[in-house]
Amino acid sequence: MWGGRFAAGPASIMREINASIPFDKRLWKQDIAGSKAHVAMLAKQGIVDGEDAQAITEGLSRIAQEYEADGVPVNLDLEDIHMVTESRLAELIGPAAGRLHTARSRNDQVATDFRLWVRDAMDEVDAGLAALQDALLARAEEHADAVMPGFTHLQSAQPVTLGHHLMAYHEMIRRDRSRFADARVRMNECPLGAAALAGTGFPIDRHATAAALGFAKPTDNSLDSVSDRDFALDYLMAATQCSLHLSRLAEEFIIWASQPFGFVKLPDAYSTGSSIMPQKRNPDAAELVRGHAGRIMGCMNALCVTMKGLPLAYSKDMQDDKPPVFEAHDLLGLSIAAMTGMIGTVAFRTDRMRALAESGFATATDLADWLVREGDVPFREAHHITGRAVAAAEEAGVALADLPIGTLKAIDSRIDERIYAVLTVDASVASRKSHGGTAPDQVRARIGEARTKREQKA
């Protein structure tokens, strides 16, 4: 492929380090799509005659069928997916295959292929996240009234509803989808026609190839076109943030499935046993999702480090841009599917959740709020009074709601029997009616709004 420039072939180690076909063969669909759009434009512009263009297009279609049926052959001598395809095209149609590379370089070719692949990857992730949102909405609606402990510092804080807790993850996934959507808009410009780095002297129509490939427009600077990998970094950064959210949800399932918590029973389909302890039900799927987040973050760091010091325009370092993106995408897809499956099939033990919500003095803040509302007590003073009440309940070994009214009055005379109406966990969650609060009516309202927005976008 190097024409007459080199008298000898590459060393064996150079042959191995230089070849990217073992991993960039994943770009074959995008490579063929880009080549078809390019040759159609060349024919329309009169740069390649119609007969050769038709032969090239038909040859590319046949190669696509071969790849679909048998996979892409790995030939290190041909280096990458572009040359493997061009070589096979030459075998099929002869010298006319050489006209396909007119007015383009592998630099703009791979930049285009990779953008197309990342764009498709973003669409796949979005579809997966939409399914996860649906699962979260369904289970949140099912458990909009189910009381559970709300935690800060993993200590019982205030009672919330399970539906409210699940909707918190719906919000995280909503933001994840918005990040991928923003990145998709930003990257949807076509580098094809930028050639090696300076553009081309042929009268090409870059707007035509951009439109044919579904891009909004061609890129505006040929140097940037072939050297930009912001779109890949955007994908990895969005994937990292998404994986962190999935990891947090996975961690909750891992904790909740433990015997001390006992909030959930994970389905057999997402659990494993022990080779020695027959009683074990290990949350391995959730643990692997948690582990995948670290690997996805590592992929993002890898590409950041690769790109951080590269001068314009293309450098061979950039051949290493694809493996971290491919790995992150595969891991993210598995993680999304696993969490969607778990959310849809996990058995929530709401009786256990309620029992723990009723312990740990989770309604202490409700006592303080009552003193503010009914006793005109400044909140800081009410906080101090409530602290004394908690200490008394703790010493007596009872819940706040079980303290005798005499004990409460001895702590502060402004407390009366009406206090017992606010010290139940049901009363506590029902009172949190501020927008975005845990009251069941608020939870259902947010679920309804989320579904309405989904329907409007559909």
C-alpha cells in the first residue's frame, strides 16, 4: 500500500503494533456506509464516471454481505478496516476499486467512521436508558406509598417512600440521557472530505456526503476535522457519569440484599451461589455493575491521556482512540441491561423497610417542626428540645411515639397530645408535600409528569 516510497517491508513487530484491524473491524458498517456516500458524491460531481461508481457500490454491498455472514477477516498486512475493505473490493471489481479513495484520506475516513459508530452507540445507550427509566417508573408507581428509612451517612434520617427513592434514580438517568443527547448534537458534523489535513483540490460536495450520512453539516476546519476526538471523549465522559449512577444503584441493591438490611430479595436470574456455602445468594450482577464503573472511568482517563499532548493534525497515537470507547460501550450496555432486569424483577420487602423506618427515631424532625408550627418555637430551640426527647426515648428503649405525654411535657410544657398525630412514619411522609418531596401524592405527580414528557417526545 505504500507505493514506491519504501524498499523493504515493515519489521514483524512494526506489523503488529501498526495494525488496528483486530479492533477497528467493528467499524465495518460505518466504513461501507461512508464509502458508498463518498463514491456517490464523486460520481455526481463527475470525478468518477458512473460505471465505475456503480461497480464500486455493488462491490461494497457484496462485501457487506460477506462481513455480515462470515465476519471481517483479520489481515495484519492490510492494517485496518479501510484497507481490508479496499483490498477485497479490488479482488471483486479490479482496478476501478482504486478510484474510491479519490479526494479522501484514511484520516478523514476513520474520523467519519468513528463518528458514525459513536453516534450509533449513543442511540443504543439512549434506548437502554429509556427502558431503565420505564422500569423505575413502574416500580416507583407500585410502591408510591411504601414507607422506608431515608438515610444520610447511611444512618436512619427521615422516613421516605420507596417510590420516592426509586424516582431519585429516574432523575439521574434523565440527566444521563440529556448528556448523551447534548453530545450527539455537538458531534453530528461530518469530517469526510477534509482529506489528510488540508482539504482537497477536487470539486467535491461535502454537504452532499454529510447529508447522505445523516450529519447536520460538514465540519468547518480540515485540521480539526481529522484530529478532533472530542466526540469520543464526550461519549466516555457521559458514559462515566452514567456508570457512576448505575454503580450507586447497584451498591444499594448489594446493601439492601444483605441479611442485616433485608430490604430486597434479588431474583435468581441476577444472583449466584457459593462453591462451598450452600445458603449463599450473592448479588454478583450488581457487584459487576459496580466494578464496571471503575473500568469505564479508566477508559475515559486512557483517552484523555492519549489526546492531551498531540499537535495538529493526525498522529498515530490516535489509533488507540477506539479500544477504550469500544470497551466502555460494551460494559455500559451490560450494566444498563443488568440494572433494568434487576429493577423489573427484584422483590422489595416493604414490611422490613417499614419496620426499620419506625425505628431509629426517624420522625424526630417532625417533632421539631410541630414545635415551630404549633408552639411558635424558633427552630434551633425546637431542635434542642427534640434532641432531649430522643435521648429520653433512647434511654427508655422506646420509639418517640411511645414516650408518655408526661415525659414529653417534662421536657417542654408546650408539647401536648396533638404531637402523637405527627410522630408516625405515615404522617411524616404524607406531610412532605413540597415540590419534589416524598409525600405519595408528590411521588405520583412526578411519575405522571415523567410519563407525559416521554409521550410528548415519542
